[in-house]
Amino acid sequence: MGFFELLSKMQNKPEKTRRKTRAVAVFIIMSAIIFAWWSGADYSFSKKEKNPAPGPFSVFKEAIAGSIETLKGEIKK
């Protein structure tokens, strides 16, 4: 039985049955999403680095500062 056949059978069922089925499906899908999010968040909170990687703006700032110093050295020559 394919997905579309199952969908056709569900469309022919009474409204009350369709609402219950929809509520159960939403509950199962949301539980899976929350579980996946929570397990990933738990891993990231428990694993703390002593020396975290520098952020992109600090790297950019250091590159600009290095370029300015190089230009100052070239101008003085």
C-alpha cells in the first residue's frame, strides 16, 4: 500500500477519526524533533572547550590590524 492509497483511505474516514490520527501524528513527529534537538543540545552543553576557537570578527580584526602594521612598515621605508 502506497502513501497516496493510505491518504485516500484516511480522507474517507469520519472527521473524528481523522482529528485523532492527526493529533497522534503531530505528537509523534514533534516528540522526535524535540528529542533530536535536546540530544544535540545536551552534547554541546556538556562538551566545553578550554580554548574555544576565535570568532569570525576577531579573526577579521586581527587580519586588518596586521595589514595596517604591514602598510605602516612599508610607508616608513
